[in-house]
Amino acid sequence: MKLRIVASAVALAAAATAGAVTAHADAAPPAAAPAPRAAVAPAVASATTAHAAKAPAAAGVRVVRPGQLVDAGHGQYLKLTRTERCVGTPPEDWFTCKSVVDGNQPAGTVGVQSSGDASGTLYSPLYIGDGRVARMTLTVQGVTRQVQVVTLAGHPGYATGYVWGAPVAGFPGGTPEITVYDAAGTVLAQL
């Protein structure tokens, strides 16, 4: 009960603050109006809910529990554990599981696994290394797409993800180009 009262009080205070900001901005000369709105609106949003402030960061990297199924769309899922990354259709049809600890893929590198049909191609890049992945891009046939990065909590030593592309038969022109970045924009690996 106390939580609801506190949440209601915070919501009312935020609404009053937003109303005061709007009233103040409307009273200001036209040239000054855009600056206060732009400067104050993010502060009001971040002060009212921590969840809203975290939303943009969560869109880039999704942190999951070991064994949790991640819906990649079109009936395909990813599953991450401390020792492997699997892609496929659970429960029986994991078309590929890739060890992240057997040394088969060297540290500091990125690889990709893909599957598809007439509806599209699922690409699942796998980065293994010490870097903390913030973003991945995948380019196929001149089209660059942002990969939904997925990782385990902490520092598991790898990150993976998924992105859908157009249907392809084989890889015309070679394998897809993948670039892995950390939060500062430094390239951690390329394929």
C-alpha cells in the first residue's frame, strides 16, 4: 500500500513539474522556448522513473539468464549458457550449438552462423573475447543491419546476437561482414 502511495506521489510531482515547465516555457519569449524544453524534459523523465532512463541502453544489449530462451522471431530462438550458444527451434531442433570455451574460435574474433528459408535469413554473430560488446553490425549484399546483441550477466567472455536479412542461397560475394564495437566505439573484432 505504501508503495502505491509513494508511486502516486512521485507521478503527481512529475506531472506538476512537467506542467510548470510547460507553463514556464509557454510564457518565455519564442526564441527562448526551445532551449528550456529540451534541457528540462530529459531531466523530468529521468527523475520520474529509473526504468524509462534504462530503456535506451537495453535496446542495444539484452542481458539474459543462462538457459533463458530468447525469441529471435520466425519461430527461432537463442539459448546462452556459460559454455555454449545455441540457435534453433526448441525443444528438440537446435540446429546449431557452438561451444564458447573449447578454443575452436580464437579469442578476439567474431564468427557467424546462419539459416533461412523463403521468408528470410537469420544471422547469429558470435564474438569471443575479453571486450564488452555494446553493438554489432552485419552487412550482407551492401545492406548494413544492427544486430540485437545478447549476452549473459557479468563478464562471460562472449556475446552473441541475431538479425534477420533477406532470403539468400549461399553467400553471394563471400561471407557477411560483421563488426563488433565496445561502448566507446572501438572495434573489438571484424569478419
